[in-house]
Amino acid sequence: MPILTSGYAARDESGHMSPFVFEHRDVGPHDVHIKVTYCGMCHSDLHQIKNEWHNSSYPMVPGHEVVGIVSAVGSEVTKVKVGDSAGVGCMVDSCLKCDRCLESEEQYCIPGMMIGTYNAKNFDGTPTYGG
């Protein structure tokens, strides 16, 4: 069952953000769901909000410096548990099968399947939303 979530979204190139309610996919076997308590914004988020790199998709919930508390874990997750503190950087998924992913270098995923924290698409085609 999808998880109802709220954040602040840019809806166009103006740079203005406003409250936004969206759905995250249900927690899969390898997923960790985090209740976000804080999220930083850096220059790359500002470039994305204003579409200065000409690849923005709206609505966009920016922020890839996310910290919070683990609220749910998938059945295959072993390194964190509900109640732990956790953080998320600029990527949320990759193929996890190529040589680089198996060497913990997911940012260099050979098939090019690294999925960004926001302004990207999950493997199922749904948008990723940041912090």
C-alpha cells in the first residue's frame, strides 16, 4: 500500500515551493522508509528547481541531504531497524548486480541505472521525491 507523504515542491521554473502531498511506493524487501526530520538544500537543488540544467520534471520535491528516523524496513534489510537514525544522499537505488554495484560503487552503476533521490524515476516508473 502506498505511503502518503507531504513535502514542499517546486511546480515550475519560478523557484517557488509550496506544500505538496504525494505517495511513496510501499516498502519493498530491500527498502528502508525514513520519517524525515531534516533535509538540507544545496546549489544543485536550486539549479534543478529552476531547470537551469534543462532536465527538471515537475512537481519536484528537492533535497538530497536527508536525515530522519527509520519507520519501516523491508524483509531483506539487515543493517538498520525501526527507530534507528538514518540518512540518504543523492541516490536511492541502482541495479545492485553489476561489478561496480557489488563493490559498493553504486554511483558508477555500469548499466547507468543509478536512481537519484529526486527528479528521477524508480524502476517501476514512478517519480522519486527528495526530502
